[in-house]
Amino acid sequence: MYDTDKNGNHTYQWESYFANTAGGGAEKLGEADAKAAYEAATQVAHQTAGSAIYFALDINPADLDTTGQYKNVISDESAALKLFVDYFRGINNYLSQQSTKYSVGVYGAGATLSAILDPAAIEPGSDGSPLAQYFWAVKNDWAGNEDWGAVGSGKPHTYNLIQTNIHVSDLLFGQIKIDLDQSSGLPSYGAWGDAVISATAPQPNPINGGGAQNVVTVNGDSSTTTHMAVTADGDYVSVTNTDLGKLVAQAIQFGEMVFNNIKGLIVGALNGTGILGHTVYFNGADGGNNLDASATDTSVVATGGNGNDILVGASRAMCSMAAPAPTL
């Protein structure tokens, strides 16, 4: 849904959409849209668990109808961003209650991405947890775009994807001109086949990727101490939370694994799985980390958090561990 037509004139579709108070406001609209997206993902597309469902806010929050018929709905940029935050709270409310877990992606202006990344900046005193895990920036020179860049850009925030060309004339899907987008250099943008899971939430079914190009990411919880173990189980990679003594996931057809915010990780032999010959990435939590790769047969790249870190390697594994960059 666009807020301008091909000539750049306002259509006011987004203003009209958020004016639909009969639907219960922005949060309820988010829940309804998340329900429709979830049903399409699970019943039609059979989308990989853990991959991202992106929700687009194709609107410049600094260029709205603030004087006409919708001025009481969106009076200024701050009011627009608050509606966007409430909308994404509704999305998270619905998706968090479903059995198949998906990550959330947001497409929009830089200011929109920043609001979804840090909602407490828009709603002081509210839960400041990010309302999306993946961020897709528009190409247009819209509000806040200057705060987002690719890996190594030096910008405050790093997007996962960016739109690079709009309606390219020589690239068609049927008779529809298509846009081009590119990755920022981060290891994942939530593509189908990639998977993102929680270190504390066991998956009810095995996770099936799409091949060596896909990544499975395991995210720890900063409020708890999390120790994990990963090893081969036939063709599958088994991921266990050793604190809980529970199998968190079995994964197949993935080329790389990423562990984020984990205190301790044991990497066992991965012979027979897609990970063999590729890489396990370990991004440790603060307070000291323990990485034991003495039994593995694949490469491991690790970054420790603040504190003293312990690395146990093996001659068969190419292991490296770096401390985080100092804060200046």
C-alpha cells in the first residue's frame, strides 16, 4: 500500500487505514494483519519456521496529511511513529502466541525502523525491547534514512536489506516492474530457509533449511545464563540447552550456525551435517564466556563479550576468538 501515486501525489491510504478506529486502533490492526500473514505463511507458503515475515510501512512519517481530513489522526511525525509502534506491538502480540514461530521484519523509512528498534524512544516508560529482528530500508530520501547504513558504514544502525532501484524498467514479473534490493553484509536477513530460534524455547518440529546458503541462528536471553551444546545426530544438527537439559532444536540443510548472547557453547563433531566444511559463529554474552570446540571438525569463529573468556580448540578445527571492540 503506497501513500503516494506514480506522480508523487498523496493518496492518503495509510492515513485512512490508521483512521479505522472501528477496527480497534493501530494495535488491533497489527494483530489482524499478523493473523492474515501467519495464515498465509503456514497454510499457503509453508514458510520455514524462524524466518522473517516483513510488514511494510511504505510511508514517510515526516510527509503526511497533517492539515486536511486526517490531521486529527496523525498530527505530526511523532504521532505517526507512535501509531507505527502500536501497530507493531499488535503484530508481536499475535505472532508470539502462535505455535510456529516467525521473526518479524519491518520495511520503511529510517525513522520508522528506528522507532521499531527502540520503541521506548517514542513511548517513554514503555517496554523498549525491539519490535522487529530484521530491518529493510527504503531507497527514498525519507525521514531518518541517514541513521541507517550497511556493515562498516559507521552509521548508528545497520539495516539487513536496502532497496536500491525502484520499478526497474527492464526487469519484469509478468508485466509488473520490480524493485531491486541488496543485503547489508549481515549474515542473515530472515530469508526463507534461514531460521532464528530462541535458546530457551524448544521447537516442536525439526527445522529444514534450503541448503548450504542458509543460516540457523540461536539467540540467548540476556536475563539468564545460557549454556548450549551442538552436535551431529545423523543428518541433523542437534542443539541442546544444557542449563535446562532440553533439546531446543534439530536442524537440517543449513550451512552455517550463529549463536548470539550465549555464555557457554560446546561444539561437537558435525560430520554428516550441512555445517561440516562451513562455520559455527559464537557471539558471547557479557561476564565471561566458555567455548569448548575441542571435539569439533568444523571451523568456529567466536567473539567474546566483556569479561574473561576461555577457548578450548582442537587441531582439526580452525578456531579464533576475539574480544569486543573497546568503547571510546
